[in-house]
Amino acid sequence: MAIREIEARLIVFMMVAIRCVHCVFTPADNYLIDCGSLTNTTIGTRVFVADVSLSSTLTPPSNNLANTSQNSVPSVPTSYGTALFRNARVFRERSSYSFQIKAHGRHFVRLYFFPFVSGGYNLSAATFGVSIQDVVLLNKFQPRANATVVKEFSLNITSDTLILTFAPSTNTSFAFVNAIEVVSVPDNLIHDTAKIVDPQGKYHGLSGQALETIYRINMGGPQVLPGDDTLWRTWENDQKFLLTPGLSQSFNSTGKINYMDGATEEIAPQVVYATVVELSKDAQNTAGANVNVTWQFSVDANWDYLIRFHFCDIVSKSAIDLLFNVYINAWLASEVELSLITFNNLATAVFMDFVLKADDASGKLSVSINPSPIINGLPNAILNGLEIMKINGSAGPAVVVIPPGSNKNFGIILGSILGAVAVVVVAIILCVVLRKRKLAKQSSKTWVPFSIDGLTSHSTVSQTSNETAFKIGQNGDLGYRFSFTVLQEATNNFDENWVIGVGGFGKVYKGVLRDETKVAVKRGNPKSQQGLNEFRTEIELLSRLRHRHLVSLIGYCDEKNEMILVYEYMEKGTLKSHLYGSDLPPLVWKQRLEICIGSARGLHYLHTGQAKAIIHRDVKSANILLDENLLAKVADFGLSKTGPELDQTHVSTAVKGSFGYLDPEYFRRQRLTEKSDVYSFGVVLLEVLCARPVIDPTLPREMVNLAEWGMKWQKRGELEQIVDTRIAGSVRPESLRKFGETIEKCLADSGVERPSMGDVLWNLEYVLHLQDADPSVSEIDSINRITELSPQVQNINTIYESAPAEEAGTSVHNDLTDVSMSKVFSQLIKSEGR
Ligand SMILES: *[C@@H]1O[C@H](CO)[C@@H](O)[C@H](O)[C@H]1NC(C)=O
Ligand SMILES: *[C@@H]1O[C@H](CO)[C@@H](O)[C@H](O)[C@H]1NC(C)=O
Ligand SMILES: *[C@@H]1O[C@H](CO)[C@@H](O)[C@H](O)[C@H]1NC(C)=O
Ligand SMILES: *[C@@H]1O[C@H](CO)[C@@H](O)[C@H](O)[C@H]1NC(C)=O
Ligand SMILES: *[C@@H]1O[C@H](CO)[C@@H](O)[C@H](O)[C@H]1NC(C)=O
Ligand SMILES: *[C@@H]1O[C@H](CO)[C@@H](O)[C@H](O)[C@H]1NC(C)=O
Ligand SMILES: *[C@@H]1O[C@H](CO)[C@@H](O)[C@H](O)[C@H]1NC(C)=O
Ligand SMILES: *[C@@H]1O[C@H](CO)[C@@H](O)[C@H](O)[C@H]1NC(C)=O
Ligand SMILES: CC(=O)N[C@H]1CO[C@H](CO)[C@@H](O)[C@@H]1O
């Protein structure tokens, strides 16, 4: 009993209330499109707009419209009408609709299909895929002949643009669609957790998942059509799924359904709760009857399913009469005692969520209700509604954005180039430390011994070492591919004035798509072989990874040998630009901490969110971007690798990364692990604290390298001496102490001594907590407070300002930390030539 009670308390959260009958839900996003039609179509109160008037949302524009006569469409539920199925838009090549999303969160995406044969089109011959940016919705889909079908997906959309792509599965095939809905639904429709039935446990993370509705059933009641459901859903009657209809009967109530706190009619309409299937009269009158009322459904095997039960006791005389078990396949999902949840109220709506894991899901899914043997009164069991949703993404990454023809293009031998680049890294270190440009002449195809701060390395890079081609995702044919013209237009023909950044791979432009979505367009230098590889890596990785703290890829363009990546636009630019070298107002300490925490989360996800850890390899403040709310996102995955075993199997490899952030152990041993990112992140933390470049060759020798200099002060216990003077007064000593300790651990000489990214994250959260603990410190007030400057700090400022600009080349002075290797490389080539 106790266990049941605890379970019941958990389920109390899922109470359904029909609190406000008259409130009609108004979706923030409400796109209804009648595809291929020349006229708008009104269904009930909803207007499906002819997509010819929305042609700007479709790329590339196409004019393949098909239509058929009314009587060729089989009779469909009246409230859909046949009108939506009479027209279709046909896609002979990969094509996308883009929808501007006003409100992030759950949306229904419904796709209508009817494969008619008419006017030169035989739509039954279509085979195609449908995807959005990060989820494949349909793969090799072939609508069944002579039948209409509406596919419904429930997606948590977190980008500002939804790009719905239709892609023919083969080059001789084509795709089509009759109508599309993209409609917001209330966020509380899907909760983040559910109970797993076997083995019993808790499933987390539903809120981010894509769900496909497989069945939605109104037990014991009529079919509910979209016009009668506040979210325009269809609920089928259950009779055809009952295994032994004689064991049960339907019942309905005209009484009121009880209202309780927490949810709304959007969970399920009244009519679902007001109709029910219960045990047959005979069974109810047999004391101790042990019967199962079972419904059986065909499902695809090997998927996880979210199964939602709707209950409402409209059959009992007293709330405490009803006690029954619910089974999913052979597993007891729950013992249901509704009175515990409803506080003894009858006719109160309740729903419960369960997850059936893929290994338990064969081609048949059955659901049973069975009266509990421990009840004293007469047996009964009920079920009012049932939803079965396929969970996508649970079986692995669902995304694929892959440049076509990539196989042959990407298996390129990079040995000599990487070798040269590696040498450049070494050379630059010498160059900076000794401040002698002449040394660049060392550039050759082998490593040279180098020495920096006592570390010495002797290693060679084999000239034939090649970067192995990256594996192509399973659904290699789906993804969003921009045409070059569209991007040209978006960036004002790659206007130099629109450049917002320069990286090793190429320039980054601000862009505005036709639907006014702002994007960042990174255009690779087509001649760079390294660029090609980075292009590939970045598409491969980013299309697999989705995280709030990783910058998202919107698409790519590989037309005319271009290598262009299109990302979400990050309004506030790089973290680096907010720390120094610009006129931007300084960030307060708490903002800085939140940015550190956000980026730590992103990196933690990279290291642990996938089966194989992903190592970023180029963590630096210029690769942490901020959105309009200063939310931090990690960017630039061009150098990323899955590790660490990749490097252990290779005899030698090129050391890559950005100078000043590079893990010395990785240099020494060329063993790449997640801890190299932790090291680099430690340097970023110092940078955030001190707001100065990580390498500043204009400073006195001991101050050139921030990591080294910072650790000197930290080890002396006087880190406060070098804190950015603009925030020094507002950083609480406890918070600073913990922050300093965290940096020290990240910068530990050997990787094994460094904390994991998860620990770093935890520590930073604690730092924030320590800062918050005293409300009397108001940061805004103190941000401009002049604190007593230590001599060292004054020293920096003077030297920094008086540094002669031509000394060592301005680029080295200003931006060395940003220089990715290819830029350094070209600079060296230039200086070599002199
Ligand atoms: C269809 O409806 C939209 C929006 O209501 C309107 O802008 C458009 O002109 C209509 N098109 C036709 C062909 O009536
Ligand atoms: C159907 O298509 C034909 C040509 O393919 C066109 O002339 C006609 O106007 C279309 N009818 C509708 C209702 O769109
Ligand atoms: C349409 O295509 C389907 C599948 O290729 C085929 O079975 C059917 O016979 C075709 N119908 C017509 C009328 O061509
Ligand atoms: C579809 O309907 C057409 C016309 O009613 C009929 O000739 C054809 O055999 C049907 N095809 C299937 C697969 O049921
Ligand atoms: C379609 O693809 C096949 C192999 O995948 C190729 O042999 C054929 O030439 C392609 N056809 C066209 C029209 O591109
Ligand atoms: C959507 O996903 C994000 C990130 O996974 C999550 O924070 C948010 O709560 C989700 N929204 C809904 C409505 O589930
Ligand atoms: C309710 O039950 C009555 C009597 O069995 C039946 O006539 C009616 O159609 C049912 N209504 C619903 C909504 O199922
Ligand atoms: C009811 O179903 C459960 C689960 O499949 C099974 O264990 C039990 O034996 C069944 N009871 C009857 C009476 O069929
Ligand atoms: C609806 C559906 O199942 N879509 C996709 C879910 O994700 C996998 C990849 O993990 C795809 O293969 C499915 O097509």
C-alpha cells in the first residue's frame, strides 16, 4: 500500500483538470497550408492557405502542382473534408518550407497525404523522406495507395525557424504533400519524465523528444474529430482493437467532469473522459472475477513508446470502490487507485504516462486492465482514453545533414598539410616567446624540437598520416541544403562589411534569409584542404548534436565547390569581445559566471552526451558565442574529434588548437583526451576573470602567457591582484577563492589530475552560489568602483597601451589567440617569402 501511495503522489502531478471550459486555446504559431492548391480551403473554423501565396517559404521554388477530382478521394472523416486531399505539391528535388516560430516549445506538425493518380502524376510511386532540422520524421515513406493518411508529430521546437524538408529517397523518385499544419500546443502537454515499465524505473528527457502519434483512442466513445478537440486531434473508437469484446462494455456519462488544479482540457477533451470501457456486467457481478480486458495494436518493433492512459471514474458509486491493475504487454505498469489521486472525488480526469523500452516492444503492443484481487467489493476496471506515441531520438541521433557526394570528396590525404600546420604551431610558440620572426623559416614537413616553459617535445608527423573519412549517418540523404544564390542574397553578395568574424576556416558573415531569419554564414576558403575536412566534421557533428549550449547548424551549401555553413545568429557575438579589445560595456561578475556555466554545460554535453566522447579541441573565448540574452553557446567544431581512442591507434597525429589554450600534456604526449578541453577551459576562466588576452607578447616575459601568470598569483593565494579592475570590487572573496581553485584544478599539469567537465560545472555553480549568498553586494553599483590597483595591474595597462603597433606585427599583438592555424600558416608563408 505504501508503495502505491508514493506512486500515487508522483502521479498527482499529472492530474488533469478541466478548469476553464470556456478558455479556448490559441496557438502562437498556427500555420495551415493547403499544398498545391490555388485557393484557400476552409475546414470548420480553420483556413488552410493556398501555398501558392506562400511561395517565399519554399526553397527552391517549384511549380509542380497536382490535383484530382473530388470523387476520387475516399470518404474521410467529415471534418477533414476531402478538399485538403485533392491537391498536392510535388517535389522532384530536395525542397523545404521554412516557418518562422514565434513561440519555442511543443508544436504539432501534421502532414496530409493522399497518393492519387491524375493528370500525368502517379503519386503512389513516390518514395521520400521528411525531416526538420534535427529530426528525421519519415524515412523512405510510401503512402499507401487509395488511402488518405495524416501523420502527426509532436516536436519541441527550440529554433526560431522550422525548416521542413521533403527529399526524394532516390534520384528517380519524388516527394509530395497535400497539406501541412504547424501548430503550437501547450507546453505542459508532454512532461519530462515517465515511468518505465520494465525494468521499473524513471524515464527522463521526454520534453526534448520528438514524438510521433501512432494511436489515439477514445475508449468506449465515438470517434472525436479535429473540430471537436481543442488541439484539432483525432481520437478513434477502440472496438476494432479489443481482443475479446465480450469481456467489456462501453459506458458514458452526461455528468460534469471534475475540475482540479494543474492541467487543462488540452490534455484530452471532455468527451474522452466522459466515455469509458469497463468490465462487462457479468464480470462485474462475479466476486473475485479475474479477467483482462485487452486491446492490441500493431507497432514498429524496436522503438521506445510513450503510452498515456486517460482515466476518469464515471462508473463507481463511491470513489474508493475502484482498484485495478494496468498491464502493458506482460508487464504490470501500475496498480491504479484513482481515489488516492483525486482525493476521493469521482468523475475526475487523470492521466498517467509510461514508457515501453525498445527491447520490449515487438510488433504488437497490448494494453490490459484487470480488476485487483485484493478488493473487497465487486470487481471493475476502466479505461477512458489511450495514446501511443513513438519516441524518436531515443534510438540514437536522428539528424543528418550531409553534403551529397561526400564519399569521394572527403577521403583526402592531409598528411603534409597537417604536418606543416603542426610545425607552424611550434614555430609560433618560439616566435612569440622569443619574439623573433626569423624562426618561422624552420617550417618544414617534420616537427622540430621546441621548448616552452621547460616542456620539451620531440616528435614527428608521418607525411602519409591521413584523416580518416568520417562515417556518414544512417540517413545520409536528408538535411537542409541551401542554394548558393539564396546565401548570396542573404549576405548581400558576401559583403565585406557584413563580416562578423574570421576563423581558420574562413570568414563569417551576417545574413538575413528571405523570411527575415538572421543567420551567421561561414564561408570556407575552397582551396583549403583542411577546410574541407573541417567542413565535413562540423556538419557531421553539429547535425548529430543538439544542445541549448551548442550553437545550432541550420544548413549548408556545397554548390560550386563552396563550403558554407549556416548557423543560428548569435546576436551578442563572442565572449572574447565582451572581455577586452572592444567598446562593449563590461559584463558583471554574475553574467560572466553564468556564461562560464553555460559553456561548461555545452562542453559537458559534448564529453558525455553521446556514446563516444567528443573532444572540441579548440576551446577559447572566441569560440563561445552569446545570444541576445547572453546565453552562452559553444561554437566551431571544425577540429573536434571523437576520442580518446582515435588518437591512440594512430601512431602520430597533428597537434591542433589555438595557442595559449593548448594543453601542455597534449603537446608532450600527443594523447588527446577530454581533459585537454578542460585545460583550455581553465584558461578561458582566467581570461574571464582578468579580461586580458591569453597571450600578449607586448608584456614583460613573465606576464606574456596568461595561464602561467595567473597560476603564479593563484599559487601565492593572491589571485585578487589580477582580477579585472572593472569588477574586482564586486567579486566576493569566497566566490573568487572557489573560482581560483577551480582554475587551478583545470590547469593541472597532468590530465588525470584535472576534474571532469561535469565537476567543473558543479564547481562553477557553487561559485555562483557563493556569490549569491550575500545580497548586500550589489554588482551594478560596484562595477565602476575603482579598487586599489595593484602595481602589477597598473603595469599591464601601461605596457598594453604603449606597445608599439608595428612591433611583431599587429595581428600577433591583437589577435593571436584567435588565429586558427591556417591563418598563422599563411602569415608564415608570407614572412618566409620575405
Ligand atoms: C488566402 O488567405 C490568406 C491569408 O488569410 C490571404 O493572404 C490570401 O490572399 C488568400 N488567398 C486566396 C487565393 O484567397
Ligand atoms: C487542376 O489542374 C489543372 C491543370 O493541371 C488546372 O487547369 C486546374 O485549374 C486545376 N484545378 C484546380 C482546382 O486547382
Ligand atoms: C502508380 O504507381 C504504383 C506504384 O509504382 C503502381 O503500382 C500503379 O500501378 C501505378 N498506377 C498507375 C495508374 O499508373
Ligand atoms: C485503388 O482504386 C482504384 C479505383 O477505385 C482501383 O482500380 C485500384 O485497384 C485500387 N488500388 C488498390 C491498391 O486498392
Ligand atoms: C541515379 O543514381 C544512380 C546510382 O545511384 C546513377 O547511376 C544514376 O546515373 C543516377 N541518375 C541520375 C539521373 O542522376
Ligand atoms: C524543449 O526542450 C528544451 C531543451 O531540451 C527544454 O528546456 C524545454 O523545457 C522543452 N520544452 C517543452 C515544452 O518541453
Ligand atoms: C451514450 O450511451 C447511450 C446509451 O448507451 C448511447 O445512445 C449514446 O450514443 C452514448 N453517447 C456517447 C457520446 O457515446
Ligand atoms: C492478465 O494479463 C497479465 C499480463 O499479461 C497476465 O499476467 C495475467 O495472467 C492475465 N490474467 C488473465 C486472467 O488472463
Ligand atoms: C519517425 C521516425 O522514426 N523518425 C526517425 C527517428 O530517428 C531515426 C534515427 O535514429 C530515424 O531512422 C527515423 O526515421
